[in-house]
Amino acid sequence: MKNYLLLSVFVFSLIFTFCFHPSIQAQLPSFEIYDNPGDSGCGISLNCTAYPTVINHNLVGPSGDMVTVTADVWDVSGVFAVVALIKTPSGNSFMKSMQNISGITYVTSFDVSDYSDGNYSVDIFATDIFLNNSMNYREYLDVETFTIGSTAGWLAGWNYRKKIAIQTDNVDTNLADFPLYIKILNDANIGDNAQDDGKDIRFTTNDGTTELSYERESWMGGEGTDVTADFWVKVPTISNSSDTDIYIYYGKSGGPDGEDTENVWDDNYKVVYHLAETGSVNWWTDSTSNKNDGRNNSTTAVAGKVSEAGSFNDSYITSKDNIGISGNVPFTIEAWIYPEDNPSDNNYGKCIVGWGSKQQNQGNFFYYNSDEQSFEAGFWDNDYETSWWDYPNNSWYHSVNKYDGTTDKIFINGAEVFLFEPGSLSISDSFIKVGLDPFVQGRYYNGIIDEIRISNISRSDDWIKFEYYNINESDHEIYFNPEETE
């Protein structure tokens, strides 16, 4: 080292300041700043006296956060640079030159949004050369390893996991016991380590150990093949103020099947048809505890909005049992539909879902009219409502009809488009028909239907909105953090 380089270090303080993402908060315990433990007497040629310093921090991060490192260094004449070396949880490292902003204070910032939660360290160097990320004749004070982010426990017996963050962008109020759609697409980590049947998959809350009920709608890959899969996970609370975190676990050889389909869907769901069966289908499975499967009448399995779906062309589905919704009571009908041209419409709506009897105010229906390109809903022999005529054929629509006991509304793609007040109703309980008008013979829906759900409550507007975005958006309103190992 050049003989003019003398550095006396009397005060060396490190402050981490986060401009933080609100979703991830963790308390960082005290850590210490020491003279380089590998050097004797504070270094080869630097004359200094270094005293251990303890700094308490409350940190949040890392996703979407900028970390600022500030160091106070006295008497730096002759020093070419003060440098921070950041080591990430994955073992990667990078250097940042620290800028002298005033007097003895040096500062630099770095973005950790591309890195996972875990153990980080930062080394601060005083050097006489900084060129092309190389350093010569360096002296430093070492910062002990610290942890940013979750300190969640680990599910016993599983070797791998990823944190999944549920984004708040389209969550307008907290949602309780929400059946969240999880799409896994060509995931190499899960493919390398999960079983080829997906039965070792588990989901937990953000504590890392409390298991969540889930349904596995589809699975391809594992044991060395990239995984593509569709899951539904019952999340106790999805927050509207900060991202909600859950974990997906995988990599337990011989792990038993953890699927718990019925408990994903709350007791207000009367039927849930994913229409995910393939090949020749006799019955379409109801995922609720009601087991009200749908008898297939010439409907064929095709690719759908989520996994598989049913293609309807002079075909329909009839539930095995009555739906269990009657009188002047709330309900919600939901379906993803892809209507196709049908020249025989004759200006009549074709039934997506309907039930009841052909008596005044006793029959309930939800139509799509491919001639007028509109949605219609109402009650037999009562005034019916029609949404705005702006929904052409050959497109996917999340269509919802809900009634709260007074007002009937239609929602398309997460937004309310029409409402009316039908007066007092006395809907008859009966089996449901999907794709065929239960009241007028021969009125068949033409196109694809997927994800049929009927509830005996009026689902909230916010619930309906997030359902749409959760399924329709390219990222499904979630993002996966990097793989963690135990």
C-alpha cells in the first residue's frame, strides 16, 4: 500500500434505512460492527483504533425495497474509495461505491427487490483503488450476518418451499376464507423436487407451519420435469392494505396426498363445477361437500379458462340433486363463458344456468344472447334485466348474477353492469341445468363454459372483483419468491 495512506478510524457507524414495501416486516436483532477479524491490530498498514459498536435496527423488506447504507469515516485523506460489498442469501455478491455526501459521511443504496428473504451481510471497505469491481490493499470493518424478511417456521419433513405473495392491487376490502387460484407454470424448481403426482404439495400461512386446505385441479410434471399445475387454496384473510404471504412446500419423497377439496369451498357454496374432467365424461364433479355432481348430456371436454372446460352444442348438464335455494333468498351464480356464434338464436337468450319451475316468480335464469351479444337475468314471468349490448362472441367473460333479496345485479369481468328490483320472489327448489333453458325446450347455449359456482348468499362486489382478476390477469395477482431450502 502506498505510504501516504493512513486511516484512523475513531467512529464508524452503519445505518440501514429502508424505503419499504408494506407487506413484509421483520424485527432485526442487534448486530455488531468489528474490525476485520482476519487482521491483527486493525490491519496491515492502517493505523486505527476500532471499537465494537452495537446498532439496533427495525427493518422491513426486501421485496420492492431500496436499502441505504451510511458510514461515518474520519480522516480519509489518501483513501481512494469507501466501498460496500453486499452478500445475498443465494451466495451472490456485488459491490457499491459509497459517495461522500458531507464531511465524514459516505452513502450508497441498492435494490433488493430481485433477491429473496434470508441472511444478508454488508462489508464496508476503505481502499486505495476501485476499478472494474476490483480492490487492492483493502481494510474493512465486518458486519455480522443479519436476516431480512420472514422468520417463519418450517413444515417438518419438507425440504423446499417458496413464498407466494398475494398482491393488494385489486383487493378493495379484506376477504375472508377466499378460494385463491394458484397457477404454476413451467416451474423448474418444483419440477426438480416434487413428486410426479403432486401429492407432496402443501400450502401454509405466513407462519410457515399452519397448513391450508387446497384442491389440486390439474398437475403435470415433477421428478425432473418442469411443473404446470392449477390449485385452489383457502386463504383465511387476504388483506387489502398489504400483500398477504403464504408458502408452497414440496419435495417430500413418498409424502401422502394432502388435498382437502371440500374444505376449500365455504358452506355457502351449493355447487362448484370446475369441468376439469378429460376424455369421455359421464359426470362432472362437484367440489363442495354437497357432492351434487352434474350428469353429462353430450357436453365434451375442451381446454378452458382454467385447465379444462365443457363445450356445449345442443348439449347440457343436469345436477344430480336439487340446488337447495328456494323462496325469496339471496344467491350468486358465476361462470366463465366463451360464447360462440349461433345463427339459430332468433333473438332469444340461451341459458347459462337456471332452475325452478315455470310459474310466476318461481323460475330463475341467467342467459347469454349471442344475437344481441348481451347478458340477461331474471325470473320466470317477471320482468327480466338485460345488460348493455357490448359483449361479442368468441371472447372469455367472467359472468355473475347475484340477488340480495331485493336487488338483482349482473357483473361482467369484475364490474357491475346492470341492476333491477324484481319484487318479492318465490323461487322453487329444483335441480339445475347448465347450457339448456329449464323452462323453454330447445334453447341451448352454444360455446364453452368453465368454473360454474352457485352460492346461497349474495357475494360481495369486492369478492367478485378479485375473483375476476385472480383468474384473468397474467400473473393471477400473485408472485413467487425464489426457492428456499431447509
